[in-house]
Amino acid sequence: MSRRHPTLLSSLALCAALLAAVPVRAADAPVARGLIVQLKPADGGGRESAQAERERLATVAADAGLSGEAPMRVGAQGHLLHFPQPLSGAALEAAERRVRLNAQVAHVEPDVRLKRLAEPSDPFYTDGTQWHLRTPAAGGVAALNLPPAWDRATGAAGQVVAVVDTGALYGHPDLAGKLLPGYDLISDLDTANDGNGRDADASDPGDWVTEAEANSARFPNCPADDSSWHGTFIAGQIAAATNNGLGGAGVSWGAQVLPVRVSGKCGAWLSDVVDGIRWAAGLAVQGVPRNAHPARVINVSFGGSTGCTYAYQSAINDASAAGALVVVAAGNENGPLTRPADCAGVLAVGAVRQDGLKTYYSSYGINVGIMAPGGSGGADTSGAHLYSTSNTGTRGPAQHVYAAKNGTSFAAPLAAGVASLMLAVNPALTPARIASRIQSGARDFPPANRAYPTCVAGNAVNSACNCTRESCGPGLLDADRSLQLAVEGGDDDDGDSGGGPTGLAWGLGLWALAAVAWAARRRQR
């Protein structure tokens, strides 16, 4: 099969335009608690004192009518300047415009809440099987083909996979000995739901929103909801205790999970997610001790309604430079990818059903990095769901159990687990090589099912559809091929193996696509 992609250049412009044109519904208008600002270098180019930097930030805040509250450092160079009260809509746009026009400011973006990419709002259907971990012959077309991969490696204890999410339930019996201490990086007390701000306790107290709290001043645009135990589910997918006669198996049996708590009631603030990615990779976060267990793989299952922005892209760049692959959910909007899935340097994972068709909810497009099982979802009764560790508590934790979920949030951890297995057999792999070899090892999408339409980027249908490489990326995640290429892929910088159904041109094209689309949006601002 040819590895060239003759329509890549024209698709770059088309995809960038689609990503930039995603509409924001009024009901989903973002609410920001402040602006994340990066200052331009000080006059003269020399090293600026902390006092001088504070004075410049204070001037920017005063000129824009922002709060006098002390700025919070975000990432390596950003600062969060707070509003006196949360803003949205035209007021938010006006405040951002005032700061952007300040000659001292290099970059600015709102610190908005990010919603977890949980399963579509459909009831769970339990069947008690992990079909997605088996061979395609035993589990279905989309199954990960893990049994032969496990013959090559079952994971190494030194491999750390960070789950930047809601924290974790440390008492779950199928996660015993699998969870590292982690950290709670939620900086907002209302969101945190644990009575304090950032601290060393990454346990999940629950992220419920009551009827009284729903759509209140504290939680605007947030519906009432029970606790999700989102991070616990993902942790079990990646590395649940295996061969212990209890519950289900994880993808990477030997790996350890590092819970990084950034999401609570109503989701997560962008600034906390940015710092969570950085902390997970072992990078400095102001006021927080260094992570003693830097992760080589970081799973992020959050999304938004805009394209990739500077704060997200900078955190991903820094994590990649530190040697960590950032694996993200493609999103459940049945449309073009948005942040962080469209950022350069991530592995964006879309969701397919058991039969290999794109799920009705999965976002898609040529810049999807790989497709993996995500569960069909309750609106689509023709497929199975995914099962993992969970809890019966609707508010705080109660009985530890297993539950069924669906969504790209739960396709991404399967790819993160496979990446961990690859590092177990070849720790020298760079993030780009891991992603490229996962793509080179992808299995072809199944032949078209005539009962369903073909997926066409920019022309969404409210049903499952037949994937093509132009609409869903290089193919289906195959664990065994990925591990084979992890060892046999060669020493090239790009990670081309020469042996998979996709290859170098595809892998480089996906990463270049994300970079070009992001740069185009920056020029348009």
C-alpha cells in the first residue's frame, strides 16, 4: 500500500478552516475567572527581576480594569490575572481585547473551565466482558490485539503513566499498589470540593453538582450531575491489577499510574490543566514540589470549543521536550478536533465501535492520530461498551465497583497503555517515535458497511459511519504491531518503520498538520 498522501496540502487548508470555524452555542459560552498573560521580554533583553515583573503585571491589570489580586504563575512564563468576578460573552471578549492591545503583552487567553470528555449522556449497559483487549478474531474488528503483544511485554514497574483528570480512588481493590501519590493542582476552592487548594492529596472526593448548584453563579452553565469517578475509570483501563482473580485487566500490567488532580465540580480550569501537564512531566510549577515520578506518557481527556491556544501548546511543547508523550481524547462532538486534540505534538485518539465503524459521537478529521475502541454509547445500540474501575457513590465515594462507560475519554487511555508497553520494550523511544510507530502499526479500517454512510470531514451524520484515512486518520490501534515496531522500527529520528500499513509520510503529515493549523489560527487573532 502506498504511504504517500497526495491530498495532504489541500487538506491542511481545509482542516485549518474547519477548526477555526467551530461555532460556540450561547448556552456553552465559556466563563472565565481571569486571563492568562505572557509578557514580552523586558526592555534591553536582560534578566528581569521578580519585582519588576510584578510591577509590569500590575500595570497591565490596572490598565484593563482587572482585580488587584496577586497574579498566579501559570506554566513557565504565563501569569493568571483575575477578574473581580467571572466574565463571559461580550464582557470577556472586551477584557481580553484590552489586554491584547497592551504593548507589554505577548500572549493572552481566558482562563476558562474545561469540561471532562466523559461518555455521552446515555445509560450504561453492562455485559461483563473486555472485548476490546482481545484479538480481532475473538473480540471484534476494533479489538486491540493485546494477547500477542503481552507475549512481548506486559509492562515495566518503572513506567509511569500520568492521568491528568479528577484524581483517583486509592482504596479501589483493583488499583492496589498501582497508584503513585500524585498531586492535587486544583487552585479554585469551589471546583476542588475538598475544602482546600493545591496539595499533595490526589484522591477524588467526587465532582457532583447538585440541583441547587446547577447553573448558579458559582457554577454557570453546569448541569446537575452525579460524581463521575472519571480518573479512576481511566486509571483502571491503563493499569488495573491483572492476574489477581479480581475485576478486569489493564493494558499495561506493570505500569504505575500517577494521578494528577485538575478537575472537580463543573470540570477544570485551563490554568490548572496546563500546570497539571507540566507537573506530570516533571517540570516546575510555582508553589508546588517537583514531581518525583515524571511520566513518560500523559493522558488528558479534556476538550473545549476552540482551537489550540498558546497556553495548551506551550505545555505540550514543554512536556514533549521533557520526554513525555501527551495522549488526548479527540472529543465527543461529532465534528472537527478542538483543543487539545488539534494541538501540535499530541496523539489524538478517536473512538470506534466494536465493528470498527466510527462512533456516532467521536470527533474526527485527518488530524486524528489513531482510532481505538470507545464503546458505542447508549444512542447506538449495535455495539458493546468499555468496563473499568469505578464507584457507586453519587456524591462522595461509596462501594468500589466496575462500570460501563463510552466516549473518546476512554479510547485515549487504551493508546496511553499501549505507549507504556512500547516504552517497556524500548525506553529510548521519543514521544514522536512512539506516535509515529503507533500510526505505522495501525490496522486498516474494515471494508465499508453499506448500511452506514462514509465519514466525511465537515459533513457530520448522526450515526456511525465508515472511516477512511482522510476522515479518521491512519487506522485502528494494534498493540502487537506497535510493540513490534517499538523494537524493530530502527534508529531514525522520525520513527518510520517501513513495515506498517501506514508510514513516515502519514506520521509526519499528522504532526505537521496540527502545527500548521495552530499557527494559522494564531495569525488570524
